[in-house]
Amino acid sequence: MKRDLLRLSDLATEELDAVLALAGRLKKNLREGKQHLLLAGRTLAMIFEKPSLRTRVTFEVGMGQLGGHAVHLAPGDIKLGERESPRDIARNLERWVDLVMARVFTHQSVVDLASGARVPVLNGLSDLHHPCQVLADVFTLLEHRQQVRGLRVAFVGDGNNMAHSWMDAAARLHFDFVLACPKGYEPDPGITAQGGNWVTVTHDPAAAVRDADVVYTDVWTSMGQEAETQKRLKDFAPYQVNEKLVALARPDALVMHCLPAHRGEEITDAVIDGPQSVVFDQAENRLHVQKAVMVWALGAG
């Protein structure tokens, strides 16, 4: 059966555990200088509708470290849904490559790519979900806390794709996820409901962060929302992750951010560069986790 990853709930708990364990082995192999050419001779097509640093570099470098090859398709190369439909693009790519990763605006684009392709499709980011980022975040938590079950993760900011993927993770891995967002910026109600009792939404950032094991934030204005910038700056101002807010969490709480960061907006320099921050560990771990996802998708582990 074809293995796509469009959202975290596509993975059973056992599959999540297996991917995270594989990421740990691949990271250890890399640090010890051991080759792990599990995808030798395989090719990844990378479709980008949005600019990218972490997603492009980690997938491309990761595929190389696994012995494979990556092809970068920039927005102007294929004009997804404009020059050709996602399904037709998928039916072409499946004839040439073994795996497709797409970083897109609308989630429907990755759904259409997956439905059209006979090869696995991975969601590198969409407006509804960012599964690879949250997998890397969970892996980072495991490195620092050994387990995630029973933790309290407080997300302060927009009810966006990051919040949705954290909800999926909470339901699968059994930790408490609390989102504090301004009124009018709540997450998708259907995705929230699927999180069950593991998910709470509030408008009070102090209540969300109190006794949290993790304080997480993201930019207030994502790509494609630039016209809303001034309104969002005003609406989110009370939701800044600063030293005062972090002090409400547990003394050993970890501070996380998926990057890029708008320093001085959603997070202060003192916090992102402070001793509790594991932000750049998260960025590093995108490489190891995405390698594991590609190996899992192709059944090569």
C-alpha cells in the first residue's frame, strides 16, 4: 500500500514511534560518520509554491545523505494548478521519480497530488498542516525529555497549520496541547474536535502557559497573509512569548519556535536566545526526521 504523509493523523501511533526511532538511528549514524545509503538510486521531486530554507535544504541534503537525488521544482517551473492540474502533474512525476514532496498554499493541492500519484507524496507544508515540522519538534522533545506522554505543550499564537499538526500529535502520543489565541484566530473546529480531550483552546496566554513543559510559538503573519499584517500585530500583541510569560511555565520548560522568527514580535531575543530555547535543535532535527519519513514512505528502513 502506498504511504503518503499529508497530516500526522495519517500515521498510527506505532508508525509515529517507528519513524522517530529511525530518525534517532539515522542521526547517530551521521554523527558517527557511518554511511546509510538506504535510498541509493531513488529520486525525490520537491515542489515549492512558497520560499523555503529549512524544508528545501533538509530534504535535499537528506536525500543526498541517503544515497538518492533530489530535483527542485520552483514556483515558476510547473505553476501548480495553473499550467497543469495537480493530478496531471502527479501522473507525470510518478513516471520519473520515486517520491514527491510539496510545499504549497492550499492543503487540497497535496491531497490532489497524492490522489493522482502512484508514488508516495509528503506534505512539506500546507495551509492546514505541517506534519514534518511537528515530527521534528516531537523528536526534539524526546531528546530533551525522553518521553512526550503526559507533557503539557502550550502554543501561544495563531490557530494555524502548526497548531493543527500539534493537535494530531497530541491525540496520537497522549500529551496535553493547549492553544492560546486571540478571538477570531481559532483553529479549524473539525481538526480541534479530532484532538479530543488532549486539546484545549483558550484566549488566555497566561492560563495556557502556567505549569507548561513546553512554550511554543510561531509567526503571527504567515506567507500569503501580508495584507493582514497591521491588524495581526495589534491583535496578537498580548500573546508575545517574552521572559514574563515564560516565567509562568515550569522552571525547566523548553521554548520552541518552528522558524522563521520575527524577533520582537511573537518572541523576544532574550527568550529565543536564552538557556531554555531549543529552537535551533528543532531546525537541525528537520534533517534527521525527514530522512526517516522518506525511508518510511518508500519502505526502505
